[in-house]
Amino acid sequence: MNKFSTQKSLLVAVLLGVSAAAMAQTAGIDRKGDIGYLVDQRDNVVKSGANSCWRTGYWTPAMAVAECDPDLVKKPEPVQAPKAVPPAPKPVPPAPKPAAQKVTLAADALFDFDKAVLRSEGKAKLDELAAKIKDIKLEVIIAVGHADRFGTDKYNQKLSEKRAEAVKAYLVGKGIEPNRVYTEGKGKKQPITKAGQCKGSKSKKVIACLQPDRRVEIEVIGTTLK
């Protein structure tokens, strides 16, 4: 090759280099640090005549965009519909607590006049009470004895206490624990009959009228089992 041909080839190469640089300068902007492609003034990626994007010298696969290199772009995971949350189970209501039960028995036929011995009618009532007690979880039985108005306060106090103890002894005989039964005497302080209801001196009629006062009131405290 002669000297003229060599100079001509060099000139063509220089002209081509200048032309390519000018094309890149006018057609696209190298935004280093942003994306790995040339973009124009409107931030559109510059493409060749074959519709290929112009990559910059610092392009890496991590900079790939779907417009230019769809095969290199990681497809987003499909959005899964949230799983239906099963409804929370309904809370089981607590079992109702058994209510305390108080049964008061006014045994107005328990005792004869001036006696602390149970009458047959009184024993029958206590038998009914003992049967009811089997249906509860027993906590305590309180037996309070009373007397009618005849006699001194001291005498009737002792009599009322003996009547309460007689009831306790009978219930213990029916299988009730002795430490579950408490006794007390009120004497003649709390009569059931009204003032003036049984007027007169000590007579059969008046004594019969005062029968409700010769009693033992029994209170049973416990919780129902059924």
C-alpha cells in the first residue's frame, strides 16, 4: 500500500470516529450512575435502527430494563391472594357457678310445752330436710332454738339451747357431720305470735296458741349439685 492510500484510510477512520461521537452527542446522553443505556433529552432510551438499545460502557446485567433486555429482568413474583382467615372460635361460656342456697325451716311442731324432746311431727319435718340436704354440697347448718313467753329469761334461754341441740343430734344421726351443724338459743326474745294474740294466763288454750314460738329455725347453706 502506498503512502497516499495509508493516509486516506487514516482519514476515513478519523472521520468515522468523529461522526460516531457526534451522533452519540446529538442523539443521546450518557447518564452515568443512573441507568446503563443512552437516553435522549426526554429521558427516552436511544435505540439503533434495529430497535436495539444503546448500552453504555458501564452497563451491567443488574441495570437491565424490560424495554431493552426483557430476558435479563427478573419477573415480579405473582401476587398471591391472601389466605382466608378462619373465623375465631366462639368462646365457650363458663359453666354457671352454683348459687348459694339458704333454706329456712320454721319447725313450729317440733316440741311440746316446756320440753326439748322432738315430737314425731318434728322428726318427720327433719327427715324431709335431711333428704333435701343430700341434693346440695353442704357448707353449714345453723339451728336456732326459741321458747314461748312462759318462764324466766334464764330458764327459756337454756330451754331454747337444748331444743337446738336436740335438732343437731337428730340430723347427725341422719349422717350429717357434727362440725357442719352450729346451734344457738334465743330464749323467748323472738316470738312469732303477735303481742296480744295469745292473751291470758297459762292454760291449755293459751299454751296451744303459743305453739309456733316453741321452735327451732334451721338454716341450710350450701351449693346445688343438680
